[in-house]
Amino acid sequence: MVASKEQMDSYLEQGVNGYMAELAELCAIPSVSAKGENMRECADLVERMLKRHGFETRQFETAGYPVVFGHLDGESERTILLYNHYDVQPEEPLDLWDSPPFEATIRDGALYARGAKDDKGEFVARLAAVDAVREANGGKLPCGVTFVVEGQEETGSPHVAQFVRENLELLKSDGSIWEEGGVSPDGRPINLLGLRGVLSVEFNVQTLSRDAHSGGASKLPNAAWRLVWALASLKGPDERILIPGFYDNAHPPTELDLQHFRDLPSYEEQERTDFGIKEFLRGATGLDYKSAEFQPTCNIQGFESGYYGKGMKTVIPAKAMVKIDFRLVPDQDPDDIYEKLMKHLQDQGFSDIQVTRLGAMWPSKATADNPLVALTARTGEEVYGKPSMIVPITGGSSPVYAFAGPLNIPVVTAGVGYIGSRTHSPNEHVRLSDFLLGSRHIARIIDGFAGI
Amino acid sequence: MVASKEQMDSYLEQGVNGYMAELAELCAIPSVSAKGENMRECADLVERMLKRHGFETRQFETAGYPVVFGHLDGESERTILLYNHYDVQPEEPLDLWDSPPFEATIRDGALYARGAKDDKGEFVARLAAVDAVREANGGKLPCGVTFVVEGQEETGSPHVAQFVRENLELLKSDGSIWEEGGVSPDGRPINLLGLRGVLSVEFNVQTLSRDAHSGGASKLPNAAWRLVWALASLKGPDERILIPGFYDNAHPPTELDLQHFRDLPSYEEQERTDFGIKEFLRGATGLDYKSAEFQPTCNIQGFESGYYGKGMKTVIPAKAMVKIDFRLVPDQDPDDIYEKLMKHLQDQGFSDIQVTRLGAMWPSKATADNPLVALTARTGEEVYGKPSMIVPITGGSSPVYAFAGPLNIPVVTAGVGYIGSRTHSPNEHVRLSDFLLGSRHIARIIDGFAGI
């Protein structure tokens, strides 16, 4: 039987305050995986929340923080897998928040907190969707639902791939909804088919046993300069990455990908305004702008060296550090890129630089012609009243590859975000209206999944 | 008449406790110019001390702290100018001091306090030298002595050049002893003929109205990359500075300069050990090492951008900042270098970088063949029992140019320091034996100055 859509929708509408309270409870735990505090406390709360909503649960230890697993059987053999994460990005800079990042505050129709959208808000919206389907379906689910909620997505998901490989039978499923999703600026639900891979590294160099007076700069090596030159050897102002072989396995968009991009609205003007810029890198505009994410990147996350307080200090820094991420397109392999990077640094004379690998993810991209994509598109249009946007690839990374490959399942997106959600930034928030739309959409996908 | 050297020396030896008491009184005032407290109180004490030793005094207001002026006529028309400063470096870190920084303590034959050597100890040693010359000379001085004691040497002497330009007649003199000096590790008095200039600047760039997720790095400009490329355009790994015209007025050492360097002992091995390095920049060794300060520099003092905490943050930094100093050799002009830097950045496409000028000093170098240098060398050997070390130029900067240029006078160094004085560091001290040697040496220079 198929649940009444009206019943699901009204259940969600009436319950929204309760779900906001659950979200506030979850956002109160500062589970910043980069800092590594409060992680088990947050995993325990996620497990309690899953139990509260009727799931059988388990926690799995990993080499990092635990993965929380939840499962609820359905009336059919089919199972849908929902992937989320309970860790969040660092809250800094604190002074740019209008309310404390770990005290959820509702104002102007939105809940503000670190994690309000990414990814605690997404997780709670899915719990709500499951509740609604059961409520409208006599307490039962038409398909099985499996939750995988991990704790290190924001630091590159270093252990989730191994968790999947070790639990293939437990995670056996027929499709998956990814950790995040949402609505376009013109109100269309977004279905994202591809995500880029990423390789994150840190460079450290120490040239002197201690900082020296800058009067000695004719003789003494400066750590900051070493990193500046090493970085300049990686990429020039034309944005072309100079590591030999870097582009070898980077595939350009196919004709079908380009057609999807053409069908998408352009947010060019809006993104320029949002970031206060005159033009995009490489002067990209039109289709080049829309398909820019097929260009892999080499991004400096941060650089620190020497004295950067008020005024000046006549010092030669002994140490310098830089963090870098490379976003990779199908079929670039972060292991291969890491090897090429190391060889390049060696060849360019930068063997004094100590490279630490912070994390890696592989790129992944689904095809547009499978039934889950069609279901998501149809239910999306039903809820949002506008056709879905099918996006061939986007800029970010996610461990989609870790599930899609070994489990051999299609992966789609649906969720509670919008372009102004400020994920990873101060004043992150979820709009209550988006929360409702997202949970309605996911309820319909779960409700329809047995029949495709 | 020439004073009896024995009489001067024994006067100083007998009086040393009294001078230590005066030094302790002066060190008790925490005149840290970077903090800006107690500055007038210290200027007033310096003025009272000058009066106490027979000088006519005045205080001159500047845009910063007062300059204390003192003058005592001599029997001849010739006048020697003594430059000192009453401000000191910050006392931090406090926990590394064995006795409170502003309570002078005598132990193991040395007086410990912030300013004990730099520069309050130097100042008191000169008062002692003047007393000794008068004592041995029937109460008279063979030449006039002028003191200029300023309050902002430790923060780059921003106002002393203007003070000199506005008081050329008052400061008219025939030679000068600079604020600090002392003895080499092997007991030779050091005579320093040149100091480098400096231009300090800060680069700031903002590429986005706020930090962005690094998934956007195919399209959004990164502030850290802008500074990396701008810096790489200033200097390459071969240490050659790439600003067009940078070296135009940079004079290499003369044959006489090189001869002086050859006569100096080498601290190459010691400096390598001290900084834990295998080799110096450009592989400099031997004479290249000794004369390295004839190479002007472009030094990164510090670099800050984006996220540099633990782990990683997938962010595109909107802002980046770097502080740089250029050490300049005769006859480079910081105004000219600043203009060339600005033009270079413009020409290289970096007009998005906002450049702030933090400070400037001009290089200055006396020639080795003037009579004051010869007098200082001779009296140094007489007092220390070893030949003087004549150093053509050193790495640091000092407002020597502010006096040497407009007054057209040779400037030499003599003083009370040694390599372990810990100036600018915890446990700064002056050894009583160095105080006596330094004051004897300066007494002989003053005594002999009328006759050269």
C-alpha cells in the first residue's frame, strides 16, 4: 500500500517544532571532527535519537570516531540506505556569528547553529520523513531503511570506505540518498549525480632551529619563502596546475553532461554578487561557468608563518605551514596524484618540505538513466512544484565512491539546504520551510522506493 | 693638554659603584616604547642625570616621545656627538628572567636589568667617560660633547631624523659615537662603519566578501594564492630580487671593505651550529659569508591566511596578509625601492594587493680612512690590548643615516656589550668589566678628539 501524501505532509507540518527541538539538542554538541572533542558524546546522542524513532542500532568502532548504524525493516525486500554524518566544521571565526554557534536559535523562520544544515539538519529531516511514512502507513515502512551516520565527513571520511568494505552484507541495499541536498535559488529540487574527489595535504618546513633577526636574511634560510616557492611551482596565476601528469585521468564533460548543464539555470550573476567579485577564475561565463567543476583544483586552505600581529617584527621565520586541497574529477585517483605531487616536489628541489596526507576521497559519478533518479525527479516535482535540476557534477567531495562502488547502487540527493545556508561559515542555518519540503520529499522517495 | 690616562682609568675604577647605582636608578623606569608608558618620566630622569654631570640640557618635543639634548663646551672648537636612547624593548617573556627586569641586580660581576646594556648602560658609561676626562683635565673638556638621547629607537626611530633636520645648527659637530658597541668573543673592540637601511611593508588582499567552501575553487579567487604569486614575483629560490631596478644603487663592497672582512675572524661554524643549518643561502662561505650583508634582502616576516589550526578546513580564504622587510645597502633609498615595488606589482597584475608602508630607514656607511676611525682603532687597541675589528657593514638597521647625512660627520661605534649581553632578551646584563673597558675607551676618544 502507498501512504496518503496528505497524511504524511500534515504529520510533518504538525511535528515541526518537535523536530526543531531534536535538532537543537543535536547542535548543542560541538562535534568538530577537526578538533576531535565531544565526538563519542555526539555519536551516543545520534544512536539514542535513532532508537527513539524505532530503529535497531549499533555503533561500529573505526580507527577514528564511531560509525552509528540504524536499521528498520520494511514490508518489501528492498532497502534504501541513508548516509549522514554527525561531525561539523570548526565554528571559527566566532565574532562573525550573530548567535552562539552551539546554542541553536530560531529567528526569521530559520534555525541558526553550526550543523543546522550540514549535516545535523539533514539527519533530523530524514528521521521526520521516516516517522511520517510510518504514520501514514499503519506504523510500517514499505521498504527497509538503513542509516549510516559517520563522524569524520568534514575531515575527509578517512575510515568510512573501510567500514563499508567490512560490512557489505549488513549494508546490502538497492539505492541511496546522499547526506545533503536541497533547493535551487528558483525553487527547483536539485539532484546531483557526481561529486569530486579530494586530496588534502599539509606542508611543513623548518629552516632554522629558531627564529632569527631579519638582519641575517642575506645568509639564513626563511621557512615562509620555501613554501611560497613550492606553492608557486604547483600552480601559476593562470590556474593551470603544473604537477606533471596531473590532468592525465581527468575526463572532460560528455555531450550529455553539457546538455544537463545547458538545461540548468545560471547562478553566475548571483554568485558574483554573493562573493563580491567582478569575474570568475579563467573569466568563466555561460557554459564554461556552469561546467567549471570539471576543472580539478589546487586550493590553499591556510598559510601560517612568523609574525602576523600588529605592526612589524624584524624576524626570519624558522617554521612555516600550509594546508592544501586538490579537488579531483573522474577518474583522477588521489593516491596517484599524491605520488605525482611528491615526485614533483622532489624534482623541483623541495625535499626539505615535510608533506602530511590529511585525507583523500575518490571522485564518483552516477548515470542519469536509472529508476531511482526518475523517482527522485518525479517526487521532487510533486513536492516543490517545479522540475528537478539534474547536475552532472558539483564542486565538493563526499564519500559517495565508498558506497556506490562496493554496494553497486545508484546514489541521489535530496535535502534541506538552499544557496544561503552558510554551511561551513558563520551563521549557518536551515529554513523551517526548507526543512519541511526536504522531509516531505524524502518521505515520498522512501514511500515509493519499493515500487520501482 | 692631554689628560693622564692613568688618572682617567683610576677615576673610573674607583667610581664604578656610583655609576652602577645611577644605572640601577635609570633601569628602574620601565620605558618600553612599544607600550608607551613611563616615557616622559624616563626622559626627565635622563635630563636630570645630564645636569648632574654638568651638562646644559633641553627637551625637544616630537610627534612621539621627547628627545633629550645635552651639551658641554670644550676648550677647542671641535665637538663630538653621542647618540643614545632611553627606551627599551618589552620585558616579556617574564618567566625567563632570573631577577625582575626593572629591579637591577648585580651578580657574578654583572648588572642584570632590561636596558642594562641596550641602551641605558651605554648612556651611563658615557657620562662616566666625560667625568673621567674632566677629572684628569682640570675640570675641562678638550672638545665639546653633545648628547642626543631619544625615546623611540626600539620602535624604528620614526621622529629622530626630523629632529636632526630641524636642529642642524644646534647639532653641528665633527664626528659621532653611535648608541652601542662592545667587544668581540675574542676580546677585540668592534668598530662598525655601516648599517643597512630597511623598508617594511604589509600586503593585504581580499578576493571574496567572505571565505568560501573549497568546492568552489574552480571559480572563486583565493587570497592566499594571490599573495603567493605576488611574493614569487619578488624573489626566486636563487635569492635574486626580481623588482626591476632594485639593485641599481646597491654598491658591492670595495677592495678596502673586502680587506677588512678578510681581517675579521669568521663565526661561520658557530652561526651554522647556532641555527642548526647545513649551509648558508647561496652556499656562502669564507669571504662570501663574511661580506654577505652587502646583499640586500627581501624577507618575509610573517604570512597569515585562512585556516591553520589542527586538521583541515575545506575553505577558500577570502583574505591574506604578509609582512615583508627589505634590508637595503648603500646607496639604496627606501622611497625609491617602495616606488619600484609598487610599479612592479602593478606591472605584474597585482594591483588588487593593498600595500601599507610600515617603516623605513636609510642605509649609512662611513669610509674607513677618516681620522675618527683611526683614533677609535688606536684607543681601542690601547684599552683592550688587541687590535680593533673594523666591520664595513652589518645586517641590521639604525638611524645612523639621520645624523651622518645631514650633519656630514663620520660615525663610529664603541661601547659596553659582548656577545652574551642578551639585549632584547630575558636576563639582559652588562658586565662590570665591559662597562669599565667601554668607558675607558670612550674617555680616550673624547680626550683625543680635539687633536685629530
